[in-house]
Amino acid sequence: MSEGMRVEPDLNFIKYLKSAGGDSVKKCFQCATCSVVCPLSSDGNPFPRKEMIWAQWGLKERLAGDVNVLLCHQCGDCTAYCPRGAKPGDVLGAIRAYAYTHYGFPQGLAKMCSSGKNFPLLLGIPMVLIGLLWFLSGGMHVPSVEIFKEAGFGHFFGEGKVLGGLLTKNVAFIDLIFLPAFAFAAFASFKGATAMWNKMSTSVNANQDYRPSAKQFVTEFLLPSMVETLQHKRFNECGTNQNRVKGHLPLVLAFIGLFIVTNYAFIVKDIIGYFVEGLHGPIAMGNPIKILANISAIAMIVGVGILWANRSNTEESQGSSPTFYDWFLIGVIMAVGITGLGAELIRLLGIPSFAYFFYYMHLVSIFMLFFYMPYTKFAHMVYRTVAMAFERYRESGFVIKAD
Amino acid sequence: MTDERSASGAGGVLVVGGGISGLTTALEAAEVGKDVFLIEKNPYMGGRVAQLNQYFPKLCPPSCGLEINFKRVKNNRKIRMYTMTEVQSVSGSAGMYQVTLETRPRGVNNNCTGCNACVEVCPQERDNDFNFGMDKSKAIYKAHEMAFPMKYVIDAQACDKCGKCVEACRYNAIELDMAAKTMTVDVSSIVWATGWNPYDPTKMENLKYGSSQAIITNMMMERLAAPGGPTDGRILRPGDNKEPESFAFVQCAGSRDENHLEYCSYICCMATLKQITYIRERYPEARVTVFYIDLRSPGKYEKFREKLMADDKVTFIKGKVADIIAEDDGGVTVVAENAVTGEKVHAKVDLAVLATGMEPAGQAAAAKVGVDMDSNGFIISDAGKGMFAAGCAKKAADVVTSTQNSTAAALKAIQASR
């Protein structure tokens, strides 16, 4: 690195970092305290000292292919011990925000999700889309209290069956909105994660002739990383911001719980419901699945609430800048939790008009959470897991032998 | 209460602090005919310089320089010198300050000849602060080998007034019931030469000072290397007296750090380079590693640095030590990232020296009487008020710079008192 490296700084990239919470990047004087106090930094490949100078120099390509940026959990120890107030933790957060946009597919959508200026659009698109389908479905009117009590939100997108009686109209509309949205987000994530993996492989000079099979990739690299993520092992090694685990863990468990509930509902209502009548009303409160759903909803609100408080504290105590990147995710998850639980409670109180409005906003916020997932902070779910898999790959025979 | 007022309107100067800066200021002012009150908090003059083994870059002992100044002070009737004395309050304004001074009881009067008979019979011990607690002295003690004034002193906290020293003293020099004294002096201007303290190493939690005896500060290193120090100049590891085979120097320990001292303490790089010469002299085979952010050896000190950087026993690693781990064998492992290779370094050494910086020592005294300080606690000179800072009370500096700005402070004090 020392001999004859020509630095071609990308000034716009540096400007972007400064706007995305990395405003302190230029204060770094390369003392390397951060790399030593970081509980996640390894001996052979310490960070974030070198990432800081790459960021100062505007070397965005190098940073985009740097696994360490994603291994960082923003524990905050580096920021606490930094002698210059350069806040390496915040700078790496800003680089991650950049990376998600960089790898985002399609680019236009990714760029739209990277700036708070576009928030009206980000909110408006699902509001209009779902609103329009709601209008077209013919279900856009407040039901009577009696029908609402019996059917719940089952008539939100109208009554009756479609596709030759295959699905209820309501389920069909929900599937029509969300299945393509989920599929698209999954495809975009796959594309982004693949691009990142390839970039990282190039940056460590991995031997492209000798690559892991899909099975090896999953069993040796991906699954252990997912297990490690669920156990919050690295989070627990954090020093300064360690209490974020208290928010993140319930949140992750809530997502898993709600994933199970959604799949149950999908199977029961959309598949079994095809053969058996009467499965389309609300699930009874005593049903174990309903209990799981309610516990998960509360865990979600509590978890994201803790993270919310934590982020506010960090901004106050460490002087971190509030960023769209951080607050969009916290805000949307909070919205999903509040509108979901709110819709349920108002349904139980028997006020259809309010309940319908909450349900509509619930659908909008879920759409925002998942459709924009590959480009917002929520993308860490994909990219960090893949990066942790890459870290295992980097340490494995596939890369070491190539050197 | 005694009144020791200089003749009204004579425009005396009060110099607070009797280290190299205070001595210089006092002498420069007195030798052009000003009346000077020179007060020192410690029982001896000479301040931090008296604790050094050698000056850089010429590597001469501090007796060179201090002794000449002591002689000049002794011979100059214009200087009235008080040890164990601090400022209590200041009233008045530029040109006519009334300053109340308080002198703690020394317990030993001017009859003392320094014969040491008292020490031989004293049953009580105290941690010797002159050697940073690395050895003990008796409750009655001589501050150090070349203490000036050459008078013993009693540590009031350690003394149980058993009276054995009084019996042993043939000169009636010991007064166990000596009382504190206050006096008021009239002066035209005040020079603060309150010096510096080594930054408290326990404040850097990650450097774990106190977790191992193998972690010392650079000022402790000076005492270990000094002929009158706790090990008579052999550099031995505190605790087990091992002759260290490897050393690590931890630069910027607390300096250039917003969480500690935000400024560069100026002397620590040169102090480390100097201390490497102590090591090379005593242990020619010892391995020395210096961990630094930048090496700052300004001006003529560059040559000194170049010579040591050419030494193949000494390794310089760019990267700040941010963790020190105590090891079972009594040594420590220092951890840093080598910013040139991009890899972490775990260096196991027998002795780690924290190059701690300078914290201005006069902050409490200055705050008490309302003297202006900058955000780091350095005193700001104000000619209009007749208040001046000299030496390290003004800024972190080496001895040469301190004596230069002390001479300047003396001139300003003279001008302000006309």
C-alpha cells in the first residue's frame, strides 16, 4: 500500500458521508486507538482505523468491498475512546448507509430511499397504491358494527370470492399487494448481496476457480452466521452501547414470532381456507397463534422503543447526528407495531371507522418496511449476515490457499 | 501574623512557584533591582526539574543549572524565599496587590545542619512522594539529595510526635509544635510559575495503570534512573526489582486526547527518546519499542531523534497503545494497531512506560484568586492586571522554553510594576 498509491478522492462521496452522520470523519488523526478498543476487531484485519482514512480520502470502491464496515455493530467503544471526537462508529454507520444504496437494485429506488427529502414519496407510493386497490376492490366503506365484529378486517378489500372461488377477495388483494412486494425485495436483496460478495471476493483476491458449492456456502458460512446473529454474540461483546441488545433481541424475536403467525395465517386462510369454510374471521384470542401474535406485537413495540430511547441517548451523550437512515427504520417499525396493535384493540372496542384507518396505515407501514428493506437500514439483516458469512469464507481454505 | 511588606510603592514582584521557571523569573527580576517574594509549595526548591535524572538533549544532570540558580538566590538580598508557602488570597489591583500567604509548619528550623541524626531515630515511615511512592522515607526526612534549602522536614500526617528526633538533634532544630504562619505582602505584580503535574495515569482506564507494577510513568522512570532515586539509578521493575529485558514506551498517554488533555504536552517524545538513552546505557541488550502517533522532536531535537531511530535495538511503531494486559510473570502485553502494516501488535514487555503529559498544576490556586485561565487550565497573562504566567503554567514546554518565557515574564512584571 505504501508504494506509489495514487489517491483519487471522490468528493461527493465524502460530502455524502458527512451528511449521513459521518460529519466527524475529517477529525481522525489515525492514532489507531479505535482498532484496539473495538471488541469486534480482529488481530489480522483490525478496523476501523483504516476505514477512517479511506473515508477521508473518499475511496468509496474500497469501502464498498470492505467486509469490516458491515461487521461493525456500532458498539460505540471506538467513539467513546476516540481522542479526537471523530466518532468512527458513526462514520462506519454512514458508510453502511452508502453501501446499501451502492448495491441497491434498482438504483433509482435505492437512491430514493437514501434521503429524507424523499420521505413524502416513500410514504405516498404505498398510500396511493394500497388506497387505489382498496378503492378498486369496492371494500372502501365502513362496515356495520355487527359485520365488523364477525368478519374483522376480512371484508377490508370487499366480500366474496375471486379466481373461480379459489380465494376470498380480501386475501387475493392482500396477496396481490404483498407477494410481489416481498418477492421483489427478496430478489433485490439477492442481487445486492451477490454484488457485494463478488466485490469483497475481489478485494481479498479470492481464487475464483475454487469456490464453495451452494451447499458448502449455506452450511459452512451462512447458517453459522445466522445462528450467531440470533444469539446476539457480537452485540454482547459490545461495551459502550451494550444495552442495545435489550431492544434488539426482543425485536428480532418479535419478527420471528410474527413471521410464524403470518405463515400460519397464510396457510390456514389461503390454502386450508380453500377447502374449509369459516376460517376467514379473526383468530380467537385464546388461540396459541393469537397469543404469539400479541406477545410479538408487544415485544416489537417495547424492543423498538428501547432502541428509540437508546438512539436518542447516544445522540445526546456522544453527540451523534440524527440521520434519516437510523430514524426511518425505527419510525417504520414503530409504526408497524402501533398500527397493528392499534387496529386490533380498536376492533375489540368495536369502532369500525377508526379500526379501518389503522388497518390501512398498518398495511402501508408493512409495505414500507419490507418493500424498501434492501435500501434502508433494515438491509443490515441481509448484508451483515452475508458479511459475517464472508468473514468465515475469508478465514476458510477457499481464500487462504489463494494467497 | 507578621507583616513583611516591601517598601510602599517600591513595586515588588511575587513569584508563585520555585521551580526552574520561578527561580529564573525571580532572579531576572531581582538582579535588576526589584524586590521579589519567591514562594514554593514544596519543602524544597527546584520543582519538577529536581526530580529529573538528566535534561535533554545534552543529557546533563539537573544539578547543572539548578545549583547555579540556588547560589544566585542565596547571594541575592532582593529575593525573599519561602518554602511550604501558598497564596491564600489576593486583594487590590495592578501596582498595589496585597497578597496573603500561608506557610505550613516545617517542624524544623534554621538550626538544621542536615546531619541526619533525626532520621536515624525516627520510627515512622511515609510514602516518598518525591520518588512517586516507589520507596519510603522516615516521617522526618530530607526531601532529596540536593534539597535547597538544606533543611529537613516533618510530614505532619506521618509524625506521631514521639519526640525521639528532638532528643537526637544536637542543634535544637526540631520544633514539633511549630505553627502555620500567615503574612501579607504588598506587590505590584504577580508571576504564576506554578508548573505542572504528571497527568493522573489512572484516568486512562484502558491503559490499566495500577493493574501491574510493570506499568510506570515517564516521571517514575526519571526517578528510577536518577542516582538519588529509589533504586540508586539502576532501572529495576518496581515490586520485584527485576532487571527488565524489554521496554515499551506508550506515547500520548493522555495527551492530544479530548477525553484527557486535549493539547500536545510537547516534552513526552523527547523525554522518551532521552529515557531510551538511560536504558541503552544500563542494558545494552534490552529491546525497546516506542508506540506513537507522531514523533515530535522540533528544531534541534531532530538530530537526537535521528540518532535513536538509527539504533537497531529500538523499534518505532506508528499506532497508539489502547490496551495493556497484566501478565502472570510480572510483565505486561501492550496492544496497538500498527497503522503502517494494518495489523494489531501484541508486544509482551517487562516494563511499560506511559509517556504521560503535563497538566497545569496551578489551576486550583489560580481559580481561588480569580486568575484567568484558558480552557485547559493554563494561566493567561494580563499586563493590565499585572498578572503573568511563566514556564509550564503558561503552556506545556521544555526547560529551555520555560526559562525563556520566564525571563520574558520577569521583564513584563518589571514593566508592570513601574
